[in-house]
Amino acid sequence: MHNCKRFVYLFWVFLSSGFAFEAEASTQNSAARHVCDQAAVQAARSSDVPLSVLKAIARTESGITVDDQFAPWPWTVNSEGRGVRFSSAEEAIEYVGLNRQRGVSNIDIGCFQINYKWHGANFSSVQEMFNPYKNALYAANFLTSLYNEFEDWTKAAGAYHSRNTEHSDLYLAKYIPILEQLDQTGRLSGAQKQSVTKANSFPLLIGQPADSTRGSLFPLAASSRGNLLVSSGRKN
């Protein structure tokens, strides 16, 4: 009888700790999904790039569905065409470091997926590239230079991804619907929000499978389901 009571007690302790973990994870996820948009607001104020353009690009680059909201994710890394989202900046930075040790330099980083190979020299460190505001401001400045060249924000957005027309057209096919469904404040409008979320959703994994990479929201073994847009010579 004593053993039975102890089992019931331990079961409830385990169950309660699970609920506490999920609640904490949910709170962290909710906070993280606002980070890129907050950085976009600051970058828009510091540049001439429309806020809706910045938010649409961030969602196209690193968008994920969190708490039924489609939003950019700050700790996103795309290495060799494989997109991985982490629960913290530290884990994302560690992952980039491991890839660099393997000689990989074509790595996209952060809210706006700034490419390390082509733009890393403009930052003091990988840590700075993951800084949401620095990431957003660099994206805004880069977009401004492209707008000055193309005199059109949509064309600038396409070139932000790639100057290869085939690649940029595929990118714009995802970017434009998101942009059109953002109002002037950069919010997804009413009923249209659900269609964008469904079309661009990635399930957030709170509990980690045993064979997944520590801290990653997507296992490295995942197929294209978790991938961001695959680019070739992007942002150059």
C-alpha cells in the first residue's frame, strides 16, 4: 500500500513538472516570437524601408507558427540548405560554430537570415549577427541599397534573396502573399492571417525526440518540412 501511494505521488510530481516545463517553454516561445518584429520596428524607424516590407521578409526568411501565430524566429540557422530553429541564441551560436569548424561558411543567420559567407565580415562576430536589432538594421540597410538600384521594393526583396531570377521569383511567390496580408502597421490582417499561417506553418516541437540535436526545435535529420528557402549564392 505504501509503495502504491508513493507511486501515485511520484506520478503527480512527474506530471506537474511536465506542465511546468510546458508553461515555461510556452512563455519563452511567446516572448521569442515578438523579438524579430520589435527589431523590425526599430530598423524601420532608422531607415526608409517600410515596416510591412521588413516584417514580410522576416516571415519569409524565418517564419514559424508559435501559439497559432505566424512569426519570424530569431534563433534560426540555415546551413547548407537545411533550416534549424533553436530555443536560444546560445544554442544557435554553438551550432554555427560547429558548422564553421567543418569548413561551412554558407550559413544564414537570425531573423532576416543574413548570410555569413557574403556579409559576415560586416559584423564583429556571429553573436552580433544573431542580435535581432543588428540583424534587422543590416537587412534594412541592404534593402535600401537594393531599392536605390531597382527603385522598387518588391524587386529589392527578390534581390535580397538572390539576383538569380529563377530563385528570386520563387522567393517572391512566398513573400508577396505575406506582404499583401500585412496592414500598414505590419500586422497580419484579420481572417487572412489563418491562410498565411497554414501556407507557411512549421510545427513547433516543445519536447525533444531522443535523436534530435540538443536545443533545436527541428531535428537535424528532418526533411524539407523544416527547411527554410534553399538558396544558391544568395544575397550577393
